[in-house]
Amino acid sequence: MRILVADDDAVLTHLLKHRLTALGHEVQVARDALQAWHSVQRNLPDLVLLDINMPGGTGVVVLQRLRNNLRVSGVPVIVITATEEESTLQQIQEQHPEALLRKPIQFEELALVINRLLVDRELGKVDRLVPHRGGP
């Protein structure tokens, strides 16, 4: 599976790339929102892990672009965020990501969500999931 990790936290992206690669996934990294959008357009990933607070625009804007572009609207998105802002969380949920995980990320939880998405894809399911830890 080709996974795009879009997050400006260099330590987190390094850890995610290392762990996901060890599970057999091909991982690309984008450090800001603009780079994430261009990366999706150039090399359509099978999954996007998307931070919300990044330079170059917010992850919410990237998520909206993903959902509104017919070519890429089917790409599953797992939002990863530390935000507690109710309005931002509402904007995220309005775009129907497959999952919303709170930072700090628990890799085992992320791996379970990814595996669930893989199984759903194999079964042809298109329902979007929105599990998250804590908060609304």
C-alpha cells in the first residue's frame, strides 16, 4: 500500500515512515499542506495520514480538496491531530475522513485502523469511519 504521511513534525514522520515501511508499505512524506496536495496529484496514494496544523495551509483545506476532486476523492484519509478546537473538529468531521486519531499517536491503534481499511477495501466497503480517542 502506498501511504502519504503529511505532517510537519519531522520526528513523527520519521517514526511513522520507519514503522509503516517495516509493515511492507511504501511511504512518502510531505512536510506542509501544499506539498501534500501536490504529492497526491503526482503519485496517487492508497491512503493519506493527514495532520491538520501544518505550514502552507491547513490539513482541513487539503482534506476538502481531496473530497472535492473526483480524481482523488476516493483516497482514504486518516486525520491525525492534537487540536482541541471544536470548530476545527467539526470541519474535519464534515469532510468524512475514514478515521480521526488524536496525537500523541498510538502506533498500534493506527495499525489497526489501517488494517481495517485494507480489509474494507478488499471487501469493497466504502463506508467512512470516524473513530477517535477522547474529546468530541
